[in-house]
Amino acid sequence: MSPAIGSRRSDDEHRVRLHAGTVPGGEELVRLAPKVAHLERAGFTKPEALLALFAASQFTLGSVLEEQVAGSVLAEAPGAAKEATALAAEIASVASTREEAFEFGLGLIVEGLRSTKRRRRERA
């Protein structure tokens, strides 16, 4: 889980505007290969490993983008401000920090991977 957390912090600290539709290339592929190999050694197929890394990456990028626009949503929807403010307070009550919410979501991805691996093992 920590590579995604480190990536999220790095992206957020540099306030990088991320762009959809980018494909890893060059150095990204060099860094990706050992991660795929690690997941394969852990029992995942190569397609599962690639999809797992893609999902974690997309989740991380989306989280950073959401943090970059935090607060501007309420300003853009004044007619729904009362309802939106109440919902924002409710969200804040279940996740005391954005990092806590991010780690919870990433944990769901990891648990999904464990479940995928367990189901495959049970079928074999």
C-alpha cells in the first residue's frame, strides 16, 4: 500500500495537475516491472497484477485531483449549499482527514485483491 500513499503525497505536495489518458512509458515502465513481478510472486497473474497497479494508480490520481479542487464545489452550487454543507459535515465525521479516507479506499482495493486471489485458490 505504501507506494500509492507515497505517490499521493508526492503528487499533492507538488500540486501537480494530473491529466487523464496518460500511458506509462520510459522510466515509468522501468519502475512498473518490479512491482508487477512482486505481485506475480505473491500469486497474482500478470493481467491481475497490471490491473491492480492500474486501479491503485487511478485511485491515487483521482484522490489528488479531488484534494486540488476541495472547497470549490460548494462555491459552484450555492442553491444546494445547505444540503451540501450537511453532507460535507457528515463526510468529515466519518473520515477525520483526507489521508484517512484515502487509506480506507486503498485498503478496499487491497482487500479486493486478497479476495480475488482467495477465490482463484478455492477454484483450483
